[in-house]
Amino acid sequence: HNMAYSDRVVKRFENVLKNPEKHSVGRFDPEDPNIGTGMVGAPACGDVMRLQLQVENGIINDVKFKTYGCGSAIASSSELVDMLTGKTLEQAEAVTNKQIAEILDLPPIKLHCSVLAQESIAKALADYRRKDNYRSSDG
Ligand code: FES
């Protein structure tokens, strides 16, 4: 059977492999109150994605990720960096796995890779908001 990756997936994936740091592979301090960390595993394949959002005044300033997974999952993470940088938390929350899958032209068998990406956003936002609530209740 033919499971060829789309050109866009291949390009993203290759760029990340060639120059990971330039393409936002890395880690922010998860204890930093301005960082939201989302770590998600896909039961279907065992792949894992960690997405971190750096937030200032309600805007996502910077994004880093580390994805132990297939080419589609790595390409999805890389796509997220561009989709989320400069966006509000509400805009980030509105990103759907369908959008990611469409941009990357993922075949049905690879849809869960984009679900992984979407769930990592949700978890990262929840982590950030939890810290933010704590901070505001702290005065
Ligand atoms: Fe599981 Fe892609 S095959 S995340």
C-alpha cells in the first residue's frame, strides 16, 4: 500500500531534522509562570508530543516542541509553531485537528497525528491558565 507523505509534510519534517533549533525544537522551563506545557501521547502508536507556549499579555510570543513520533506528528508540531506564534489564547484554542490535517494533507490513517497536535495545544493552554489563576489569586 502507498502511504506517501505529502510534499508539505516532507518539507517540514526535513527542515526540522536538518536544523532543529532554528525550527523551534527545544524546551522552555516548565516551571516558568509564563510557559504553558502540553504533553500528550497517542495510544494508537505510542508517539509523544510536548508543546510549550510562552505567553505574554495574552499573546503567544514563542513556541517550542519536542516530538517523539512519526513524520506527520513532527510536521504537525512544526506547523503549530507558525499557526500559534503571535496569536491570542482564544485563537490558539480555536485551532482544530482538521485544520492541521488539511494543511498537511494527511491521509485518514494519519489523522491521529494531527489530533495529537490539537490536544497538545489544549493541554498547554490549560497548564498556562492554571498558573495564571494561581498568580492572580495570589494577588
Ligand atoms: Fe502516531 Fe503519527 S503515527 S502520531
